[in-house]
Amino acid sequence: MTTRRTLLVLAALTAAGCTRPPEPAPEPAPTSAKPTSAEPTEFGGVRTKPDEYETSDPAAPGGPVPEDASPEDEAAAIDAASLTMGVWVQGSTLEEREWRDKLNATLTPSGQDSTSTVWGYRIRDTEITGDPEIIRANAGSAVVRVTTDYTSYEVTVVKTTTGQWLTSHLTTEATEGAAT
């Protein structure tokens, strides 16, 4: 039989925190990611270095990480940026259609979209004046600084699945050089 005294003792113990401790949270279930080997692999034609985990989604955390740029990658990135800028500075001297065709041949589809409103005859740059320099690079992309007689550009180049390097983006501080 439960007495008033027993109920008071139980109430006091509960109020004092003398209850059973909470169960620890369960460990999260392992994801589908798996540890990689120490050997570099390829993802979409770009050499990748091992990361802690590898997934099929390159944008996912732990996805493929491009391997550091080799001297050949850096040379190819500089060549691609120089080729694009070599056409860029001809904008005021070529017929618009010819300039656009030559320029588009050096650009990725997103690069073509981002320059589609630029008219060659408005380009103030007429020559490349310095040696292109790598700002940053890995096995799949690079940013190359190219200086012209008007301003300097940061030219982003990417390695396609076929191994060809193409320009995906041009940026400059002097936007008047690429007036639309």
C-alpha cells in the first residue's frame, strides 16, 4: 500500500533530479561515402587527389578535389588565357562576326554567355603588354592575370573533359575596357 510518506519521498527525489539519466544520442548512421585510396583518380577528365571521403557528387563535401596543377597544367592554362586575350585585343580591328567567332572558339558555353553582350569594336585594349601570370591553379582550373595596354584581366580557364583548356570567365577592374 502506498503511503503519503512514500509519495513525498518519490516527489522529493524527482524534484532533486534523482531520476534515471537520459539515454545517450544514437551514433549517426554511416553515409554512403567511402574512404578513398591514396592514389589519384580522375573525375570528368580532371585528375583528382584523394580526399577523406569520395562521393559521386563533386559539389558535395568530401567530393573529388582537383590535384595540384602540374607544370604542364599551368602552361596549358597560360596558353588558353593568352589565346582568348589575343583574340580579345583584336576586337576593334576585326569585323564583329569574325571577332565573335574567333573569341567563342576559345570560350566555354558559360564564357560565351558572359561575353555575349560585349561588342568587339568597343574594346579599348589593343595589345597584351606583359607576361601572363598564374594567380592560382589546380589540375582542373586556373586564374591567369593578363595585362593589356588598357588594363589587366583575371582570366579563368577550365579543363574540359576532352583535356582542352577553355576560358570560362573574364574579369577586370576597368569595366570601360569591355563596354557593352
